[in-house]
Amino acid sequence: MAAPAPVLDTPDPSFGDLLAARPALAMDPLAGLMVEEVPLARIAAAVGTPTWVYSASTLRRRARLLKDALAEAGLDASIHYATKANPSLAVVNLLAQEGLGADVVSEGELRGARAAGVPASGIVFSGVGKTEREMRLALAEDILQINVESAEEAEMLSGVAASLGRRARVALRVNPDVDAKTHAKITTGLTENKFGVPIAMAPELYGRMSAMPGLEVVGLTVHIGSQIAQGVASYRAAYQRLGQLVRELRAAGHSVARVDCGGGLGIPYRDELPGSPAALAGAIKAGLGDLGVKIMMEPGRWIAGPSGVLLTRVIIEKHATTRRFVIVDAAMNDLLRPAMYEAWHGILPVSPVAFHAPISQADVVGPVCESSDTFTKGRDLPALPAESLVAILDAGAYGAAMSSTYNARPLAAEVMVEGARFSVIRDRQSYDALLEGQRLPAWAEGHTPG
């Protein structure tokens, strides 16, 4: 079974600890909390709240750290950023400028990657439920690779490709039955998960796929889970099994040119050990390094997560019996992770005065009509009267990407910071846009014919 949500039995990191571990953040004694060289208070005044704020330097630095680790391990590797973590065109474009391709899981993500400047030759299409329409688009774009997750999908893709007179470059996703020791909802490499085919079935299916019209079988792919932050033992086990499979397939006369090693490397939201690109590269080399295969990687959270904060404003402090509630204008429709995964996010006051003020326990909650609309319970925070600004940390991955308009709340704005400048990279959704495309049926009372 996958690991349950961790029990927090150690003290929360202090404000100073949270800052020290995040190079893009600083507390200016006058301007308050900064992302790079831009005060968050300035962004709030110009753009409003809630607003996602991303650090360009963090995105670049982490992309380069991963590239360097793979190169230093002597691996012939390419990196394909998992756009599901943060599909912002500005984010994907910046990473494309760093030489990263894209891993996509839908037509929308494929179109977004192309619009952001990722060449088709750098795009991998993953996911268990690709439609015929999506397959046709991938083939029309001539993307690098389609990761096939089942025999049924292979047959479907074969038919689509053959009908178009095309050949789809495909890799077979293998489920190695390795426990990634992560949250049950984000593990993907166990037999109980919906992803891939059991490794014992892979040789027979690989052979069948190699004979299917319209398919060019180029290799294997694996992804065992997300937010893997307990060392690389799970990776080592998965890649060892994958290496054995490559040898078995080659012994049977099949070509295996590429191995897509997935992603999932974790980040420290609280006090977890940071995922190590060097250790991950070492695990890949140990399992696959002597096989002469092209290595592919699909990182998402590790690159994007630490780049972002969710900037939000206090609506009111509410004191009820023994509990103190800090009600902010961000909500679970903006950042779903705490409600969905019991996830812990650091929270910092933006004001330099509040940063050093006395603290007491508070629950930070949003205005959505759900008890699960809670960012944290019992967190040590200073007094935060109405209009105070706070930043919810490490929100660059699976934040805006998972947001919704629940309770008819418009999607938040997104901003990118580079040095001393910032730019709105996605406008705040308007209330008019919330209603766009809706209409009353023709028989409704009060309907006015168009």
C-alpha cells in the first residue's frame, strides 16, 4: 500500500527557516516579503489578490540543476517538463528556452506546449485515456513520442495511425509494482493503480505492438508516483526492473532505443529532505546506464513547485470559542492541495512588522462554503487584521493548474517576476467570463430570443 499522509510530530519550521530554504524569497525591513527583487505588496496593489506569483530565476535554476546532474552522470538524456504541474504559457516558454521539451496528457496541454514554443520534436504524450481526436492531433503534429498504456490503447492508436497513413513513435508504459512511498492519491506504480501494464505482461505486448501497422515501437516508459521525497530506493528498484526488461526484450530480438524514466522527484514543503537530482541520476545510471538507451525524464513539481507563491489578503479574523480563524480571499478553488491531499504549505506574512511580531495558533481558511476549505490548522502566526497580506509557499505546481471556479469564484491572476520587474502572465478572470457560454433554454420563462 502507498504511504498514508504523514503525521506531523515535529515542530513547524520557523519563518526564518522557511525563508532560508527558499532563495527567491527575502524579507526587506521596509518593503516586506520579496520575490526576487519585487515586493509582494507592490504586486498586490497593482494586480489584486488572490494572485499566483512565479519566480523566473527559480525555474531556470532548477531546470539547469537537473540538466547538469544528468550530464555529470554521463547520461544521454532529454528533459520533458510535465506541463500538468503548471501549464502557464510563460512558464512552459521559459523552460523551452532552457532546452526542455514537454510531457503532455491532453489535447489542451499539447496545444498549449506548441503555443508556448515547444517544438513537436520535444513533446511526449502520456496518459491512460487518449481519445482518437487527441491521437490524430499528435500524429498531425508529428510529436516525438506517444506513451501507450494498454493493449487496447495500442490497438486503437494503430488503427488511427494506419487510417492516416502515418507511423506513431510509441513507448510502452510499464507498471513495475514499486511502492513510491508517497501519498496514496499520487502513487502510480503499484498493480492497484490504473497506469501502464504489469511488467510481466510487457514482453508479450511489446512483441505484439511491434507487429501492429502504424506503430514504431521505440522503447519503454515508467512513472511510479509524485512527490517522492524519501530517497531514491524506489527509483532504483524500478529502474533495475526496467533494465532487466530491456535485456529480455533485446534477447527476444526487439529494438529498445529509449527509456522514459518519468518524474516524481519531491520537494520539501515542510521539513522533508529535498529530492536530489544527482541521486536520481545515479539511480538511472545504476539501472540503465550500460544499455546504450536514450534517457528521457518528465519532471514537473520539482521544477515548478518552489517557483511559486499564492499571494492572498486577509478578509477578517474571527475568534470563536478557543479557535482563531484567519479568513483569506484565496480558497480551495484556488489551491486544492490541502483539501485534497492534506498537504502542508508554508505561510508567511508579507509585512516586515508582522514577520517579527508575537505569534499564536490560528486556522487559515478560505470563504468557500466547505469545511475542507482550510489551508492549515493550528499554525503559529502573528495577528493578521483585515487587509493583511500573506504568502502561501511552494505553490508553483498543482496550484493554478488544479484551480476551479467553484462557488462562482473567478480564476486568480498569474504574475511572473524576473529580477526587479514583474508582468501579468494571465489576467484575473472577470465575472462576465464566468457566465460566458451559458444561456437559458428556449422554453425558459423570461427567455429573450437571440
